[in-house]
Amino acid sequence: MKVAQVSKPGGDFEVLERAIPEPGRNQVRIKVEACGICHSDVLVKEGRWPYGLEYPRVPGHEIAGRIDAVGTDVSLWTPGQRVGVGWHGGHCFICDPCRRGNFINCRNQKITAIHVDGGYAEYMIAAAEAVAAVPDALPAPEAAPLLCAGVTVFNALRNAGAQAGDTVAVQGIGGLGHLGIQYARQMGFRTIAMGRGANKAELAKKLGAHEYVDSSAKAVADDLQKLGGADLILATAPDSKSISALVNGLGPNGKLMVIGASPEPLSISPIQLIAGSRKVDGWASGTAQDSQDTMEFSALSGVRPMIEKYPLDKANEAYQQMISGRARFRVVLTMS
Ligand SMILES: [Zn+2]
Ligand SMILES: [Zn+2]
């Protein structure tokens, strides 16, 4: 089989042949049809996290394809089924969080393409509990980005506590944000899109936003207050300074939900939180069942990622397109 692997931190993607792997106990083999390129793939490509990451490694944790073979003790999946795998690559079932059903915070969690090889390949092995069924309405290249970007946004929104009719502001119109606007609208929220510059307003409206706020304007929090203040702000752009500037745009009891992963601290004063009883929260993607819910909701409501497709052979070019920020909005590798 063909894979695109990274042999050392900072190395290019090398497209080469490997033996097709066999699934072990509680594992399935997936014939990959499409794999999204996520910004977090930079961790493997540049060796940034975790310490001791083993190379060579095949990146890719936005995988859509078909079950090709199953190992022993697999009862849920059969060859031919359309499936996907995301960041959450499996859990142990026996640690304290697992015994409480909190699989995403498993202490022995396996991460796809970090602890095992991922989806920049024609075949991959996945743990049975990490596999999600893909609805027929979603072609593989459109399903793939929903396995990380999609579930992260969908799961954060549905667990944030906002109710139908509440005002939800989505900061950033990028890989996460363009999905966030669509989900917020389809979940029944009054949806405010926040992007840089006035020229994004048209796209934001097309994605379903009721209102648009130019986040490069100085008085971005005031602009949100003029629209009544946000019950929820979903911060998708990994820019801590811009995120911190949004807090005063929250209405009473409003919540800032952060999913744009930045290592920089937020600067928010206690007074900002006390006045109006505001909250700051974060959310970590989801399990395979969360991914399945995300895809079913997308099939039902018409939410789709905007994608640019590249063949697996062009993994270097595709990755550059993603990392440059030029992509509108998710880059997807296709295998056949
Ligand atoms: Zn990701
Ligand atoms: Zn566990």
C-alpha cells in the first residue's frame, strides 16, 4: 500500500510502499478513501508533541473509508461498511474516567496518528471503539473533515448550554469557523459570524449567519453588545489576544467557549468574569459516537465542509496549502 510518512521532526512527507497491516484483536482495517489535513498534523510533522513521538509516523486523523477486514472479538463492524476515525483513537474502558463513561478523558487514551499510524495511507488499522459509521448522504471527502474539525465544533456547541433562540457568536471564518456558523444556524441559534474585514460578510451570510461583526474593528465587544450581547461565543481562531478581547461582548451569564488551540495565555480580569457572571470554558473534540452524531446531523441539516482535494501523492503540496492559510477551508487527501 501507498503511505505518506514523516521520518523525522521537520522532515517532508515521503510517499512510499509498505506492507498492508493486519488487524489484531478488537481492531479493524480501513480502506481509506479520504483523509483531511488538520492543523494539528503540525505536531507530527514538526515533532512538537508529545515528547518521545516515534518516527516514521503516518499523520492524518480525519479519516473516511470502508471496513476492509476485522480482527477477532469485533462484533460491531463488518467489511464493506462506510466508516470514519478521528483524533480519539481508542480508550481503555478501565480507568476512572472510562468507568464513568467519560471516554474522551481516558487516562490511557490513544490518539490517532500520534500513538498509531493515521490516514495519509491507502489502509490503516483502528481500534473498534474508535470507529464511527458514515451516513450514505456524505461522500468520503466531505465526511473526512467532520471527524475532527466538525465534531470539535458540533460537540462544543451542543454541550455549551445555549438554547434555541439564544445569540451565539462564532469567532473566525476558517476551517472550524465556517462549520461553526452552519451548525449554530442549524441548531436554532441566532447566529453572529465574526471575521476579519468587511469582505467576509457575504460568505458569512451564505453560511447561515444572521448578523456579521468585523472582528478587526477596535470596538468588537461593543459591536456584540449593540446586537444584544452574546449568550455564547465560540472562539475558533487560535489567537489568544483576539479571544480575550471578546469577553466584554458577552451578555449576562454568557459563556466564552474556546476551541481554537493556542499555547498563549488568555488575558481576562476577574472583574470581567464577576460583572455579568460570565464563564470561560473549553471542549475537547469527541468520541466516535460524537463523530457519528456530528455526521448524522450534517446529513440531516445540509451542513457541509468547504474542501480542496489533493491526491495522496501530493501530500507535501496539500500540507503547504493548509499551513499557508490559503485553503478555503479544509484540505482533503483522496486515495484512489
Ligand atoms: Zn484535527
Ligand atoms: Zn480509560
